[in-house]
Amino acid sequence: MNGTAMSLAGKRVVVIGGASGIGFAVAALAREQGAELVIASSNAANVAAAAGRLGGATGGTVDLRDEASVSGFFRNLGAFDHLSITAGDWGGTAFRATRDLDLAAAREGFEVRFWGALAAVKHASRQIAPDGSMTLTSGMLTHRPTKAIPLATAIGGAVESLVRGLAVDLAPLRINAVCPGLILTDHVKQMPQDRQRAYVAGLPLPRGASPAEAATAYVYLMLNSYVTGQILPVDGGGWLV
Ligand SMILES: NC(=O)c1ccc[n+]([C@@H]2O[C@H](COP(=O)([O-])OP(=O)(O)OC[C@H]3O[C@@H](n4cnc5c(N)ncnc54)[C@H](OP(=O)(O)O)[C@@H]3O)[C@@H](O)[C@H]2O)c1
């Protein structure tokens, strides 16, 4: 039912990064909408634990840093309908002030979130349903740079520009990105409270969001068959201020 399908019943949805955080919430919501789920990340134990918590999801291991791992993962996977990529490694030492930046670490900062996402899209595009979709992940710092982490802005910007190019190149496949603000995943909840508050201070909605609030954006982008090349912010109005 073109454009008006409001359920994922009968669809096969793959979430790379689905072992935790935003990806796990995407998987849980897609499953609620009737999808058959495959979750994947680089650590087999994390995947198995998450698949167990979801109940009924299949788990797979893939390392987005390694194209052979990515191509093998998609070859084994077979046909599917939608892909969400929420995998990320939080920048490591790439997230430093410019004057302290190690350039090798800066390059490395693009490995999972940019080059890894591109590898996934490349290999997924050979097997995904022609009316399927892929959704990548950028982040609020792309549009609201802060002191001391210019690379976070650059990586998110690269992902968003890639999405626009891919949406044209791979049409009629649909390619979009979600741009999350502060999402209160286990990783984020470990950050110092004052850092969390600083991210959201001054936003129209000055709070962190639940992973479930972020997940609805990914599921929306699977369901709406006329949206492509878009960046969907879930950031409490961060683009406005
Ligand atoms: N939470 C936020 O506030 C926020 C805001 C803006 C942007 N983001 C971005 O959104 C993404 C998800 O955030 P999150 O809070 O959900 O983080 P998270 O809980 O740390 O999830 C990241 C996932 O990526 C997987 N992963 C890491 N390296 C991988 C690799 N080489 N290959 C495959 N999978 C890999 C991890 O599992 P394994 O360790 O098992 O591989 C994990 O399941 C990140 O890229 C983050 O930068 C988050």
C-alpha cells in the first residue's frame, strides 16, 4: 500500500547498532509494528544479550570497520526491506580541541560512523527490496557546534551530505538520516550531569529524550514511502536556537 502503510507487518528490518541505545529502541519499536527483526553490532555477546531481551529477534555480528565483515554479513542475511544504522564509537580521541588533535585519531573518528555506514549502504543496496529504505545517524552537534569537539560536527556533516548524494544515486531506494539531540541511552547517562545539562540548556525543550522518542523517527522514515534525502532532527528544537 504505497505511502499509506502504517505497519511494518511482513517487513524484514535490520538494525546495525541494534545491540544497545537508540538502535535497540528502533528494533523494539519496529517489532511492535510487526516487523521481523535482525539486530547486529560488532560484539557477539552484546548482540546475543540484546536479541534475548527483544525476544524473537535474530542477531548477527558485523564490524563496520571491516568491509569484508560487512559484505559477509549482508551476503548471509539474504533479502530484507529496511536498514537503520545507529552504530557509533563516540569518537575516541578524535573528540578533542583542534590544537590538541592527533590527526590520525581524527581520521579514525570517521571509520565507523561515516566509512562504516557507507560500507553498509554499499553492500545492503545489493540485497534490499527496491521499495526499501536506509536510515543513517548524524547528531545535533552537526548543527550546533560546541567548543573542543569540531570533529563531531564534521563527522555528522559528512554523514548528512552523504545521505543527500546517496538518495539521488540509489533512487528509488530511499535514504535518510535521523539527527538526534541528547538521547538518554546508557552511554549518555554515564556522562557527568553538568555535561548533559550543557547540551540541552537553552533548547525549546531543554531535556534529554528517551531512546523511544528517537526510535519513532527511524520507524517513520521506514514507513513513509515518499520521503528521501532528508535529515530528521529529534533534538528538542535544537535547529531553531
Ligand atoms: N545518544 C545520543 O545522545 C546521541 C546524540 C547524537 C548522535 N548519537 C549517535 O547515535 C549513535 C547511537 O548512539 P547510542 O547512544 O545509541 O550509542 P550506543 O548505545 O553506544 O550504541 C552504539 C552501537 O554501535 C555498535 N558499534 C560500535 N562500533 C561498531 C562497529 N565497528 N561495527 C558495528 N557496530 C558497532 C555498538 O555495539 P558493539 O559494541 O557490540 O559493536 C552499539 O550497539 C552513535 O553513533 C552516536 O554518536 C547519539
